Amino acid sequence: MDAAPEDGRKGLHVITWGCQMNVYDSARMADVLRPLGYRPVDTPDAADMVILNTCHIRDRAAEKVFSELGRLRVVKDARAIEGRRTVLAVAGCVAQAEGKEILARAPFVDIVLGPQTYHRLPEMVARASRAAGAVIDTDFPAEQKFDFLPDTQARQTPGGITSFLTIQEGCDKFCSFCVVPYTRGAEASRAVASVLAEARRMVDAGAREITLLGQNVNAYHGAAPDGRVWGLARLAEALSAIPGLARIRYTTSHPRDMDEALIAAHRDLPALMPFLHLPVQSGSDRILDAMNRGHTAGQYLELVHRLREARPDIALSSDFIVGHPGETDADFEATMQLIRDVGFAQAFSFKYSPRPGTPAAGAALQVAEPVKDARLQALQALLRTQQDAFNDATVGRALPVLFTGRGRKPGQLSGRSPYLQAVHVDGPDTLIGQVTDVEIAERLTNSLSGTLVQERAFA
Ligand code: SAM
Ligand code: SF4
């Protein structure tokens, strides 16, 4: 068990599930609690406050939360016997969707807060210490939480060489299967000045690569100092002018929001990495329509074509769902065909999981679990072959690698290629934070290994 911080400081333990946006949110919750004396600790036993930052996107999300809460209750009770109080908070999308249910089933929880209200955490902590019952705040407030967060300098989690920056939240698209519009609310974009200021501070703190985050990041439309509304392409252009910022990425994009300006930005901005996560979900027009995705398979292929024309070396990644209600063998085959037609460098794939309150959950023609299993296996096998082929094709090439830290073996450095591949080489620590050419020698299961081009030149 690690010790609680000394000097009257309090321990904070945050458990995070789900996407990078939740990782970003967890770090910001730690920031807003810092002025109250909270500092991160590694285990719940040492924590005066434990936050579960939850994800509701798939599977038995709520059940996972309740079983973790069961474990935390034991810790809370044990600490109480020693006269130490533990504030237990449930945050994120499960809290938003099932806040009342959480308090009914786990009355020992002190605070329930949604993803839009964590800037109000200090106030909630104060109320929780006064109130007899729990505090619940799952509003969608009019004010933007970003305007109430401490700036990067005041952060205990400064980020690193590769940093994440949330610029957009929420979604208005209401895909049949997805809870995001209900848990994260309507689309909202941060103001340009606030994004640029945070990016500059990240770079000052050592960031060389920034990944812009949003549920629909390319739907970004932020108010700019010139009185206009900027899209993602214009924002990326302004970011690429920040000295010291070598690489820009963004995720997750929706095909419908991939406009001409953004496609052109991939051609024109060297800092914009040639790797794009562009979920398609299915290759069947019938299922895409049932999913309410707003585009056909043909339109997706056309988009890929335009992207490759603009930036021939662009690598693509995607999300796929198998077994959406109504998906037949022919629909599934159409998805497999789309995968063969595109050739993905990487992808995430999931079995459809009914989410309470979404249209697809109540739809007829749910697909049987064994059918979903078989389709997922076949799809993942094809995607794996494509990923291996993509990685194999880099062997023998020189790739610019951003080194992010030491590797596992002594003398080894680890970094990433423009295509988000993990790369290992032997090299000096002085290269950490630098972009250097590496000749790729070998593909390993989930990474590449190579040699420094400069070193070879001097050898
Ligand atoms: N906004 C992004 C888009 O439209 O592509 C996706 C964001 S969502 C948080 C991440 C991924 O989770 C989706 O692309 C989808 O593949 C998957 N997902 C969402 N709901 C799901 C569900 N009910 N069952 C299985 N997978 C789901
Ligand atoms: Fe969910 Fe993405 Fe569809 Fe929005 S666009 S509803 S976040 S899958």
C-alpha cells in the first residue's frame, strides 16, 4: 500500500475507462482538485478521493462500474474504521446515463457527475462534505467547462512529447447504435484562441506532437479572433505555425465532415500526419442507412480516393461494427469487400452491443451472438493481414520517427512513425523529443525495429 501524501495534502486516485477524451478529462479533473490539496496516488487505499471515470460505449459498462464500486466500498469501509474518510465519485458517460441507478444501487457513492460538469468538482466536494446524502450533477450546462479549467502551467499532468488536446465535444448525428449524443450532449467546439493558447503551453512544456480530440473532431467549428468561425483545416494551419510543434493529428473523424479544405490540408501542411482514423462501421448501404450514417459505401470509397489523391502516402484506419440489427451474410460480405477495396493500415472492430435508449437496441432482427462472433473473427483476420502487409511494406524504408522515451531494453529508444507505428532503435537519450530518420529493418508483432540513419552514415 503506498502512503498518503504528507503535509495535510490529500490523495486522489482516478480510474479511467474508455477513450482518449476520458484520459484527457481525468487529467483535467485532477487539475481542478489540485487547489484543494489533492495529489495523485497509485492505489485507492491511499486515496482520500477516488474517481471512476466511466465509459458507456459498449458491453456491460454499468456492470463493470458496479463491480469496481463493490471493491471500493471495502476500501472505503476499511479506511473509515481507521477514521479516514474517502470521497467516492462516479464520473463520465455511465454517470450521465445511469446516475440515479448508481445512487440507488450504491448509496455509499458521494458524488455523481457527467462529462460536462467536472469543472464544478470542487464545489461538489464541498457540498458532499456538508450534505448528508450524495451530490449529483449531470447537467448539460450552458457554460463551457473549458473556460473554467486551470491552464496548462497549473496542471499536475502536463502531458508529454505526445499530448492530447480536446477541441470538440458531443455529437448531433444520432447513429442508431450510439449513446454519445445522449451522454455527451450536442456538438460544441472550443474557441480558437483557447485551443491555440493550450497548444502553445503544451509545446512550451515539451510537446512535439499534439492529437486534437473530439467525438466528431472534424465537425469542429470554433469562434476565431477574426470574428469568423474556423473549421478544422484552418485550425490545423494555425497550429502548424507554432514553433516546435512537429506533428499534428486529430481523431475521431466522421466521413460526412471530411470537407475539401481538410483534404487539401493533408496535401499542404507537412505537420499534419499522413494517418487518418476514419470510421466507416459497415460496407453495406442498407446497414449504413439503418445506422443513420448519412453516406453510402461508394461515397466512402470516393472520399478515400480524394484523400489519396491529395496525400498519396496517407494511411487509413477505421472502426467497424459487426452484427448491427438486420445485418445479413450479404451485408457482412459487403463490409469485407470494402475492407479489401480500401486496404487499412490499422482498425478497431466490435460486435454490436445494444445500448439502452438507442434506436437500434429496440430494433427487430437482432443478430445472434455466435453469428456476431464468427463475423468478428473473419473481419479481424482480414484486417490483421492488411495491417501486417502495411507494416511489412515499411521494411527497408527510412521513416521519420518521433522519439518519445526509452524502450524496454537497455540503450533502446521508442518512438512512433508518421503512420502511428511503434518503432524501436538503439540510440542515445538525447534523441528523445526529436524527429530522426530510422531505416526500418524488421516488423515485429506490434512494432517495427530499425537503425538510426545518421548513425549508419557515420559508422
Ligand atoms: N464519432 C465516431 C464516428 O462516428 O465514427 C465514433 C465515436 S464512438 C465513441 C467509437 C466507436 O465505438 C464507433 O466508431 C463504433 O465503431 C463503436 N461503437 C459505438 N457504439 C457501439 C455499439 N453500440 N456497439 C458496438 N460498437 C459501438
Ligand atoms: Fe456516435 Fe460517432 Fe455516430 Fe456521433 S457520429 S452518434 S459519436 S458513432
